[in-house]
Amino acid sequence: MNGNSLGRLFQVTTYGESHGDAMGVTVSGCPAGLELEEDEIQEELDRRKPGQSMITTSRDEPDSVTINSGVQDGYTTGTPIGMVIQNKDARSGKYEPFITAPRPSHGDYTYSAKFGTRNWGGGGRSSARETVNWVAAGAVAKKILARESVEIKAHVRQIGDIRSPDVDFDDMDRAEENEVRCAHPETAERMKERIDEYQDEGDSIGGTVEFEMRGVPRGLGAPRFDSFAARLGKAMFAIPATTSFEFGAGRDARTMTGSERNEDWEFDDGSRDEVRSEEGDPVPVGNDHGGLQGGITTGEPVYGEATWHAPTSIPKEQTTVDWETDEVVDDAQVIGRHDPVLPPRAVPVVEAVLALTTVDFMLLGGRINPDRLDDAPGEYDTEYHPSGSREE
């Protein structure tokens, strides 16, 4: 099975299955000298972990991370960073009825048809449990971006047909003040009520996460298959249950004329703090393009949305078939511990893939030294001496 790695210079490779012994991730390409502690990784994992509230799965996973390579004395060494998160509360018994009877709209049958086998406990590798690895890796990328004054925020913009009004970038931090992770408190209350309604009916509902990233340098990305949007879209669609990804005006662009969407150019007068440019540089007047033109970052904020369908594991009766007994099962119920809605826990995952994609582009573009950060600790004389001698 391929497809377990993301990135080119800042490369993330993951392993693990929902009900296996552990989840794990290796981060290759992190420069030496980044101050990094397990507590900083844990802080991000705690935002994603299950059991946070009544609108998340009740699976009791502490998601405690262990860094077992690539860090010494609190700093990265430049070698691969290995991290492991043990699975502590896996219960596979609930999934036995579906070993040969695929759950509706899951990856059960497609995995079995492709590989001839699958780990049926909790969905195995197709489970969103796997995103715990991405959040761990994203915490490393976020630390690198913080050094470069790049800031990422996200919040739940929509649940079902309930959509929050526009929220300022600075106010997105309020998302952590409620269990829905919507930065507009009044809308968050309505969203919570709607989620409860579906949960009481044994059903689930979909929603949308809005994101914004500021301080992104100009010039990241390349035309065609290496455009910033293409690579970011690939990462977003890798998140389980993602059905759409858009940036800038997104789908609204289909109703806009060219003269409406096109943005004039002006000289930067230093008044726009959200734009990463030098005073006197040409900058777009607006940002319907979402910080990307020609597949390359403009220095404007990169913003957009990603949408998830309703979770497919629901206790409501559905119909499936058993490919061994040839029976039709009319009363299939997926009984277990599942989220009734995905976006609240997807917020840190979205931030992680944004950070991972951006750091990779910054390394590729020479914006970050791939070997060693400027303020890395150490007093070694790194000047090259072919004879092996050192000058005093």
C-alpha cells in the first residue's frame, strides 16, 4: 500500500491503524536547531483527541505522544523525527458483524476488493484516527512557521444549513471557547443544538471549516502540478470525508464576471498589515484570489474552506449485503463510539496540513535553511577544512 507520505523536502510518513497497537509518524527534513518538546506536540494533539465533549466520539484515548528520535537536549538534530501515539481504548468487537458485510459509504468493500484483505477493526487505516499523526507532524511545522511570522487559524464556519457570519482573523481564536469550535458564539449555540438533534435521531451531519493563513511569503509554488493550490488541495482531500476544498472566492467565483473578480494593482503604501510585501511593491487591491495567482502565493492572506460530509458510522438502521452468505441485511447498525459531526475535531487537522504544505514550499524555495536554523545551539567550527585540521 503506497500513498503514506506527504511532502518533498519536509516529508511526513505515517503508519498505524485505528485499532492497532499504535499510530506513528516520521518527519524528515526538519532543520537542526528547532527547539521542540513533547508538551508542544501534546498541546496540538489535545485539540484533536476524542472524548472532548458530548459531540465527539466517547473513545477514551489520551493520545499521549512520545518523541523517540530526531531530538536531543530539547532541540532537533536534523535527523528524522519519530513520534508514536499508543492506542489505549480500541474495541474491535463491535465491528465483527461487518467483516464480510460492508458498512454503507465506508471504505470496507473498496479496501477488500483492492487488497483482498483489510483490518476491519474500526476501519483500519481508512479511519480518521490516522489524522492524529498529521497533527503531531503539523505541530513541528507550526513551530517553524512561527519563527517565520506565519500564522494559521481556522474555525467551524458551517454545520448543516447553519452558517456563521464573517469573522475577523483576530477573532478566530474564540473558536477554542466552545465545543463546536465556531468563532461566532451565537452561531455556535445554534450549531450545537442542531448536532444534538441529529445525534438524538441516531444520525449525523456534515459541515465546513474556514481557514486563513497570514504572513505567507510571495513566490511559493510553481505552475501546474506543483502549484500551491494543487498541493494544498491534495493534502486537504487526503483528510477522510472531505468532499470539497476551495480558496479565495471559491465557488462564488462561478457567478462573478471577470471585471468583478479581477483585482487592480496598486503600490503598497505600508498600511495593510495583513500583506507580506515591501512598501512600494505592487500589491492587489483585493483578495478574491485567496492569496494565490498563477498557482503562486502573492503575499496576501491565503484563505478558504474545506467541507466534510456527515460521518458514515451511525446507529440508524441501514441496508448492506454479506458477500459470504449472499444475504441482504436490512437492519445494519454501526454501534460504537463515533463522532456525529466532523468539523469540530477537523480544525487542528486543517491547520496541520496548511502548516505542512507551507513549510515544504518554503524549504523548496530556499526561504528556510534546510540544514540548520540560524540560532541553532552549538559552538562547533563548521568551516570546511580539507586537511582535517582546524584553524584557531
